[in-house]
Amino acid sequence: MADNSKIEWTDATWNIITGCSPVSPGCANCYASRLAGTRLKHHPSRAGLTKEVNGRYVWNGEVCFSLEWLDQPIRWKKPRKVFVCAHGDLFHENVPDDWIDAVFGVMWACLYGRDSEPGHIFQILTKRADRMLEYLSQDRREQWATNAVNYGGGLDPDGLYDQTKYFDGPHPRIWAGVTVENQEMADKRIPLLLATPAAKRFISMEPLIGSVDIVHAFDWPAPGVCIDWVIVGGESGQNARPMHPDWVRTVRDQCAIAHVPFMFKQWGEWCPRSDCVHKFEDGSCLADLDPSCKKWPYVVRLTARGNDGSRLENSCDGDDTYMQKVGKKIAGRLLDGRTWDEVPE
């Protein structure tokens, strides 16, 4: 649970359900499982949720429902963007429907803020797009209304029940999103997202580990069905994989053509040597560093097709992009000299 989140695209995280299990290549270096297996391993919401595999901590499939945090969004008075289950997956196969019903009930209890002003925006991000589609295609308003009253009934429980039970359409501020790390996952998850009833739909391409063409996502035949937001980010952590700049530019340009808001969250651990403008104390630029520099020794040759894993031995020449591992803070989040912080209206 964290208010004032450092995640660029949200304001707060609501880790009501924690725990997960790897399902695709993007899970390989999961930051949440690493935290759960190290710094947070004794916390009641993380204890016993990971296992050590080849020196890394990975989710073991167990999940935890922290009931004491369930009404946290109701107690937040100022409207926020709330990332739901940042350290888990709301639609994980081991999360029972009644847990999901309780979470949705609380979200419905936050439909309005003070004086009937708009309430929180809830951002749900999943790798289980099939289950999200199945769940949200059901009429579960009875369950949501009952849970809304149980956890946020306040002075007018009957009014809250009716407000939820008889609302026509999806919650106007629940955004449904899927993680897409490569073309295979884009082809698998985006059509399911577009078929999901939701007020807004978004794609998080973090970590982006391969080139992805998503133009088909912007040409969906059903009227009123669209992708409302795309977020792209590189991977962080000790074993992070580099991200080719052209992979990001392709997505950005497709979003621009389709008039879809685009956010570039971060480079992660790696950034292009030639694009880095950060200066060090001695005045040198990252691009001027010798490949043998002991401070920043890790350099790879990356093609638009993928990372060939080779180390840079000579000067940068040819059409390949050379990525330097410098850490998330130094790598920053500039793309072609500027930040990209577009958000849906």
C-alpha cells in the first residue's frame, strides 16, 4: 500500500491482493517478486509467496488477501489514480471470484467523491486478459452492490446499493489494462482487452523486450471500442534486458497516427549511448565513455530484431544501436530529447 506512488502513471497503489506466478517472458525479472522474497519477505502480505530459483526469487502461485486494507480507497478523500494490485494480479487463477467481487464493491463505493464530484480512477493491469474478459462479461452487480454496502455503506447504504446495482454500463472510472511485452503477447492479449467491457482500456508495454506492431489494435471494427492509452517502459533490476529505441519509436508513432495518448515511463537499467545527455562530475558525456570504463562496463549491441548479447569491443559504427547499462536513475526517461507524458482525458 503506497500513497504518493513513484510510478509515473498513477498516484497510489492498492495492494489488496498480493502474489502471482510467471506466465510469459515479461515475468522473468519481476520487481515485485524480488521485493517479496527479500526486503518484504517477513511482511504478512508477502510471507510465503515466493520461492528461490537459480538465485532469484519468483512468485510461487500462492496469493494473499489483506482484508485490513480493503477499505483504504474509501478512506482516501482526495480523488486519486489508484493502481490495483501492483504486486499481484487481480485475475490470477488462484484468486477466487468472491475476492474480486469485494474489490469491485469497494471501487463502486468510490464512484463519487465529496459533493457528488468524481471519485478515484482505478487502474487494473493484468496478464490474465482471458479471465478479466470472462469476469467482466458477467452481470455481477448484485455481488458488487452487496460488497459496496458492506465496506462503504456509510449513512445511506440503500442509496449506495441502488447506485451500484442499477448503474447502466461499466464503472466510468475503472480502467482495464493488459501487459504486452512482445508481439506474441500483443496478438494474444490485445483482442481480449478490446472485447472486455470497460470505460477505458490501456496497454502497459513494460518491460518491452521486443519489437511490437500494435496498429491492428487501433483498427478495431466494433464502434466505440478502442485503446485509450499506451505506456512503454524498459526493464529495471540487476538482470534487466535492454530495450531498442526503435521499438519505442514504432509504438509512439503508431499512437500519434491513431491519436492515442502515449507515455514513455523509463529506459530502465539501459539507455542508448548516443542519446544520453546526462553529464558526470568531470564533464564527460555518457556517449564519450570508453567501453572499457570500469564505472560503466556493460555495453551490448542491440539490433531492431533483438539483442544478440554481444559486448561492444570497438567504437560505435554501423547501424546497430549500442546500449549502456547505467542504472535507472541515470538512464532517465527522455526519448528523442523530451518526455512523453500524455494521458487520457
